[in-house]
Amino acid sequence: MDLRLALYDWAAAHGLDASRTRELHRLAGFDAEPPGLSAWLPRGVAILAAALGGLGVVFWIAANWDTLGRFGRFALLQGFFAVMCVGALWRPAARGPLALLALLTIGGLFAYFGQTYQTGADPWQLFALWALLALPLCLGARSDVLWTPWALVVMTAVSLWVHAHTGHRWRVGPQDLQVHAIGWGLGLALVAALGLRGRRITGAGAWSWRSALTLWVAMLSASALFGLFDRPVAPQFMLGLALLAGAAAMLALPRFAEVYGLSAVALGLNVLIVGGLARWLFEGEGARGGDPIGRLFVLGLVAAGLLAATVSGVLRVARRQDSSELGA
């Protein structure tokens, strides 16, 4: 229910004039500044400015490609990186945005290095080096401002590694099971490293963990779904289904309960289950009899029921988590 509309209805029902209605809105806090805005708005603007500034440096070098020599380009990128690191060390209040600029500059430096020397390295190696060299920066800043893009860099490196070891194709077949299992394991290790147990060392927060988990679920679900529609069904489908089911069961436990993470994992699990049912109904044993419209109707009913059960389970976990926090 919209509280503002409810107050308008209440004021109209009791015949309040304009001045009393404004006073009612003031008492409800509608005219006050949202809580935490003064603290989070400058930080958010600074982070956005840092991201745009880092991209601006890369674009400026690209625009002046013919003007700057090879030495000038390298000197500019490395000098900018050094200045951002010194600034982050010197000004703790601006450490997050300045360190983010330094992290983005590392990526630009590697991109320019790869274009200049044509080393023949696979793209995943450049992303892996980027993540490795940015790790001390993230550990020093101890902020989600850095850990969130760092998780994206790591997951990109893992995905490109899988792509390189499956014949440089987004292929999902039985012969690629080991490669996909290793890639999913590396992604899961990243999620665990950014979790609660590692936060004393990393200083990471909830957003970096959620970003890593979302990327892991997307990578695993996409690969498993491609395996589902292979002929025959690739074992990646059942392995992905088992991993998501295990992750959902763990995130539903009181000790590890996390509503966003459970929702993301449950979404991937629902997609695989509904996809498996669709394959069985239209290409498997379920396709031998019955009308296609009827099979489609059954698929819709099962998907709706599965979604309802998932939402009910997530809400139950959320209520239990809220009650435990209030009791504490």
C-alpha cells in the first residue's frame, strides 16, 4: 500500500484543509530528507565520477592515438595509475573512488599492452593478470567499491578460460565436463572468498558477494541450459542442477540465510527445472502422446506452481531471518 495515497484518502475522509494536510505530511516525514542520503549521495556521486573518469582516460588515449607515441601512451597510463594510488593513500576519505580509478587504469593498461605488442595471449590471461595485480589494491582499500568490479573481472577471466579450453567456442558437450566443472568451482571459490568468513581479511561487503553470486549463477545456468539441449543431454545439466539445489539448501539454513542469494539461486534452479520439463514434454518420453497444446498447458501450470512454491519458501526464510534479528 502507498502510504502517501493512504494519507490523502485519510485527509479527505476527515475533511482536513490544505494546511492540516501539509502538517500531516510533515509528521509522516514526507518532507524530510531520506535517512542516510547525506552520507551515501556524495559517495555514490564520487564512485560514478571515478568510473566515468577512468573510462574517460581510456577514451582520451584512443582519441589521441596518432598524437601520442608508444612511450607517451604507456607513460600516461602508468603515471595516472601511480597518481591515483598515491591519492588513495594520502586521502582516506576519497580512497574508494581513487582506488577504483586505479583499478580501471590497470585494465586500460593491459588492453593497450595487448594491442601494441600482439603477444598472442588468450584474453583470459589478460583478465587474470588484471585481477591478480588489482588484488593488493582491493585488500588495501577494503571496500565493495573495488571488490564488486574485481569480482566481475575474475568471473570474466573464468568464463574466457572455459571458452579457451572448449575449442574457443561456447560449446557444452560431455567431453567438456571437466572444464566446466573447474570453471564453476573457481566461480564458487570466489563467492566463498567474498563471503562472511573471508570478510575479516578482505573487508568486502554484501554487494560484492551478491555480484559474485549472481555472475556465478548466470554462468552455471547458461552452461547447464546449453547442455540440456545437446543431443543427448550433456552431463553439465545434471551437475548444474545439483550445484544449484545444494546452494539453495545451504542458503535456506538459518546459519547461512541470505534472501537475495537464495532468490538468485532459486531463479537459476527454476529455469533449469522448467527447461528440463520442456525438453521431456516436447522431445523426450512425454512427447509420444497427447496434444502439443495440452503439453504446453501442463508446462505452464508446473512453472507457475514452481514459482509460487519458490516465492513462498523465500518469504518463509525472510520472515525467519527478520524474527531472529528482532530477537537478537
